[in-house]
Amino acid sequence: MALTEQIAITQKSAEILHSRAQIAETIAKNQILSGNNNEQMIAGAIKRRFDDLYGPSWQCIVGKSFGCYITHLQNHFLYFYVGDFAVLLYKNN
């Protein structure tokens, strides 16, 4: 089985445009496929891309175990898994 087939993406909660969710999922998956398993670097790559594309104040958390309680702007929230990594992406002001 190819490595690309081994990395599943599972969306847990999405209050965001589908096209934006796909961008975040693709960035996370590409980071892992390129051998990057550093959670902070993956989060940084997603955050920087979203800040560039959609303006500042995006926040991104990547990890295998974390809890959170956040406030986000309406229609600016995404929570998904890529492989074993949970990714939480949201925008606040």
C-alpha cells in the first residue's frame, strides 16, 4: 500500500467553506507525506497559508492529544484528523 493511501482524513466538525477545509486538509496531508511530523511546523504551515489567503488572526493547533475551549468567528472553524494528528483551525478577532 502506498503511503498516500495510508493517511486518512476524517472531518469531525466544520463551520467553514468546503474549499477552505480542503486547503487546510491538503496542507496537513502534504506536510506529513513529505516526512514532517513536527506538530508545531504543521500548524505553522496551515496558519501562515490561511493568514496569507484570508487575512490575519487564524489560529491552528495540531497534536495527538489536546483539549480546548475557544471562541471563533462564525463560519471560520474546522476540526479534522489527518492520520493520527488532530488539526483545529479557527479565526478570531
